[in-house]
Amino acid sequence: MPGPPPSADAPAQQTDPCAGIDEAVAGLDDLEQVPLAEHVERFDAVHTELTVALSSIDKV
């Protein structure tokens, strides 16, 4: 159930769409030393960060 709309005097949340991308991509730097079974988890983390960044650009 959705909550009430944010109040006008509540501070606007400022998020940088690129904030988590560099950190997520850095998780791929040592991929060749990581067991193959862990690759999917790392790629999923990057995909999630990219999805969040892209969806926040247009406030979708």
C-alpha cells in the first residue's frame, strides 16, 4: 500500500545517478581471479547499478 505523498517541507532527495556505477564496475577489475561461479553475481551488481542510474535520469 503506497504511503502518503512527501510533504512540501521535506528536503528533496538528491541522488547522483553515477554514484554507484564506478564502485560496481570496480568489482569487475579482478574478475579473472574470481571463481567462475561468482561472475554472475558481479555482473548482476553492475547491471543493477546501471539500471538504477538510467531510470533515475528521467525520474522514471
